Amino acid sequence: MNKQLITIKERSPRANKCLVKVAHYAAQLEQYEKAIEIYEQIGTSCMDNQLLKYSAKDYFFKAAMCHMCVDVLNAQIAIKKFEDIFPQFTDSRECKLVKKLLEACEEQNTDTYTDAVKEYDSISRLDQWTTTILLRIKKTINSEDLR
């Protein structure tokens, strides 16, 4: 798939919008690896464009949530990678939320997880996609799926 994805400079905005939809649906269908690949590629490409730079944090946020659906350790590694390549991500509310969620997952604490989501949602309303992914992650907290 990597070779099929071309850089953002070579794609039209419509093509990027279509790719984001593909990632969106892939995650809904629990094809997280495909969604991660697309979100990370588009997020990284956005950093080169001053007009699109702000969007990178949203793509990295979605990629991080997909990583959490797969594995907590990989999600932690991905967050570090996103912070290294896009330092502004570190101070974003999205990054802070993901870190709180990862901590709650490690501690297997659904109350902490729920509180972090509620706090975020009180300022930035969660859309249906994000809510669905967050609920999937929460369901795995007390299981061995994320270990």
C-alpha cells in the first residue's frame, strides 16, 4: 500500500479527501493497519504545507487511536514518533488526551479513561467516528487484547 500512496503535493485535495474517507472506513471495519498507514502518511505530508500544517495533529490523533485499537505499546511508540516529527503535536489537546488514555489502559482503569474522554468532550465535541473508536478501546481495557 505504501507504494500506492503518493505524496500530498502530487494529489489533488479531492484525492486526499477520498483517502481520508478510506482510512475512516478502514478503521470502522477494524482494518486499523490500513487506516494508520493512510493517516500517518497524510499527516506527515501536511507538515510541509503551511496551510495544512494544523490538520496534521488531527491525522496523527486518529492514527494514534487506531494504534491503541491494535496495541498499547505500539501506540506509545507512535506518539513519540509523532512528537519527534511534529513537535507542535506534543502541546495539542489531542496528544494530551491520547497520553491520558494510554495511561488509563496501562492501569486498566476505566474510570480514568472515561474522565479523560469527558473532559476532552466538554471542550471539543467528539464526532461519531471518534466516539466509536474510543468505545472500542475502552472495551479492551480489562481484556488481554492490548497487551
